[in-house]
Amino acid sequence: MDCRTFREHHGAFLDDTLPGVDDAAMERHRAECAECAAFDVRMRRGLLVLHNLPRVHCSAGFNERLLARLQDLSPDRAPVHTVLGGSRTPGMFSFLAVAAAVLAVTAGAYSLLPVERAPVMLPPVIASQPAPLPDPFSSPAIVASAFAGAPVWPAMLLADEMPMHVAEVGFQLTGYVR
Amino acid sequence: MADIALKKSANPAGSPVREQLRALDDAAVVTAFLEGEERAFQELVDRYQTRLLNFIYRTIGDREKGEDLVQEVFIRVYRHLHRFDRSKKFSTWIYTIASNLAKNELRNRSRNPLVLFQTIRKNWADDDRPLQFEDSSMRPDDLFRKRHLRELVESSVAQLPEHHREVFVLREIEGKSYEEIAEITDTNLGTVKSRLNRARSSFAEIIAPALD
């Protein structure tokens, strides 16, 4: 490995996302090249200091100020506010519950009345043959992969179809015995 | 509703609903809020306020303005949460809002030299503050060194170009994946990687003399 490749891959080296072989090559180069070793140390030390930077926190009045700003939102500018506020007021819940109860009672009373009902006409049932199972040997995926010269895919697709073929072979053998 | 949403936060921390919300992932908390659980919004505020403040503060370099922008993020979340595509990650969405606000702030600042000057003045004033929030058990020279190092790191981050700094902060301080950063910053993965590499190198170059 040369120094340029080392620098190019150094980001992934820091993130530990290099494949094992490349990672080993990077470590070998670092052990051999003093300049790249110094570069690596410089980067790691800088990031270590950065990672240990204390986190800043919101001031004590943050929530109160946020609350005040949320209260300033007008209903037409705050659809979530309107929708949720409307559905959450106890008065609205009570109204909806009463309305639902009245509707249920009305529907129940209506169903008890003697009503002249028309005979139910069901649509005619049309029988149809079940679709035949596709032949796994001539599936579009296999044909496409054969033309593309990919020898692996047909084998994988055949392996996928294995249970079906075993069943078919069993059926043929039974026919042969007869 | 806003009133309810945050006033409920005054409930004791150990209340069962808050405990249950704390155990949920972001998507479930968002769903709970949209289905009428007001305290879920406070849970989102609790989860994200510090993370967003750190991200915005390190990006724009002004803590007070950073807090204002974090508030603005939550206002926008509150108003538009019903439009959030719940098949996506909530954290990516909220960081995207924060990132856009931070970029706007930087853009406004570059157009308005007075704002930039005021920010610099404010940072000078911050330098004069006594060490009242530091750990009093440490020796004064340790305190000085620690504070000096912190300021050095912050100024080194601030010296990075805007695009590099944003990616650098998201990766190194917020621990976001490359894919998430690409989504938040609306750039492709290759750009994220190249910006991050350059930012890391620049940062290391800037801070190295102080660490040697």
C-alpha cells in the first residue's frame, strides 16, 4: 500500500468499516510509514478531544419559553393543534358519545319494524379452472439469466423449486409401477 | 392544546404514562401524540432538546441563538407532525429541520455584518464570564487547561467551512450514520464521505499544534 491509498482509505479506517484484508494492509502501512503514522495519530487525537467535548444543555427556562411560543400559535396556523385540540376536549367526546348512542337506538328500533323486504338476488357464480402452475425450467428469470451468461442464478432458482420437483418425481414413479 | 402539552410535563417524573412513553421508540411516541396523548410531545422535547442544541450550537457557534432555533424546531414539529411520513425515521426528519434552520441562520448572518459583529461581541463577553459552572474540586490550572482546550476545540470546529462543519458535527458529535447525514443534508453519500474526510483532515491540522 502507498501513502496515497492510505490517506484515501483513512476515513473508513477510523470508522472501522474497512474489510479485514484492507484493515490489515492499513495497519501494516502505518507500522512501516512514519509520516502516515503521524497523520493517523494526529487525526485520532483530534477526534478524541472532540468526542470528549462536554455537551451543552438548554437553559432552565427553555420549556417555559417553548410553552409561551406554542400558546402564541393561532389555530389557523396550527392544524395539528386544531385537530388534536378539537378531538381532545371532554365536551366533544361527550357529544360524540351521545350522538353514537342515539344513532344506535334509532337503528335498533328501525330493525324491529316489520318491513317488506325484496328477495335477495345474488350475482351468478362463474366457475373457472385454476391457473396451471408455472414450469420452473422455463421461468423468465432463468431464461434471462441464461442469456446474460450468469451460471449461478439458474442453479439457485432450481434449488428454490426443489420441493415441487421432488413431488413431481414421486408422482411419476407411482405411475410407472402401475 | 399547547398549554396541555407542556403543562402535563409538570407531572411527577415517575408518572406511569411518562414511564411508558419513555420506554417507547420515537415512532411509537409520534403515533401516541397524533392519537391524542399530549404528554408524548413533551417526551419528544425531552429526547431531542440537548441533541439539537449541541448540533445547532456547534454549527452556528452561538448558544443563545442555538436555543432559539431549537425552540423553532419544536414549533415546526408541533405544527407539521401530522404531515410527517411515519415510514421514515423521526430523528432524520427533526435533524433535517434543525439543519435547514441552522443554514438559514448562517446565510442571514453572512448577509448582515451587524449580526455577525454582535455574535462575535457576545462570544467575547462569554470569555469574560467567571468559572462559576466548573467543577470546584479541580485545581485552578487544571480548570484553565480544560476550559482552554474546550475553547480551542470549539474554535477549530468553527473554522471549518459551513458544509464541512455540518457533516462533521453530525458524524463526530451526533454520531449519525453516513446514510442519515446524506438524507439530512440532502446530498449524496459520496459527497458526505468526501466532505467528512476533508473536515477531519482540516480539523486535525488546526488543532494539532495545540495538542503537541
